[in-house]
Amino acid sequence: MDGEKYAKLLAQVKDHNDAVEKTAEINKLWDEEIDLMVGAALKERFRPEFLNRLDEDPLSKNKWIRVNRLRPEDIAKIATIQLKEFQQLLADRHDTDIQFDQSAVDFLATDGYSPCTERGR
């Protein structure tokens, strides 16, 4: 590999790494903001006596857990798992072989997913 191609490749790797670091930083700030908002909402809704019983210690029996939002790649993995289970079900019950390509996973991960954004849903 000549020097120019190598330098270009290194620049691309650096750009990618910078983007990954920036994304991680944004996600961390986002999570901190969510924690603050949830904490404020809990304080508005519940009495301090109850909240004091919730402990963030992982070994404690009394705790609350924040569940992270699903990322698009998580949804694609779930769609893949579900398609494989469906494929096995068809094979077992109906002796039918069906194949899915990446476009089926992509469709289910985008058009088949609707996050609940409204309270109470």
C-alpha cells in the first residue's frame, strides 16, 4: 500500500473514531438529562419516605432501574431473531421452508417499529 492511500485510510479511521466518540458523548449527556428528568418527576409524584427506600446500590433489593431506549441496530437484531423463530415455526408445523433477506429485516426494523412516545400507551 502506498503512502497516500495509507494516509487516506488513516484519516477515514480517525474520522470514524471521532464520530463514535462524539456519539458516545451525546448518548451520555442524553442519559444524564433523562435521569434528571425522571428524578424530578419521581419527586413530584412520590413522597420522600418512599423515594428514600429506593436504592441505586446494585446489591440492594429495593432499587429502580432505568431502561435505555432501543437503538435502530437493536431493533434490527430483534427483527432478525423473530424472523428466525417464525422460520423455524413454519418448518416445524407446516414443513415449509421460507427464506428472508436483509430487506425483510430492514422493513420490519423501520416500518414495523413504532415507539410509544405518549404517556399511557
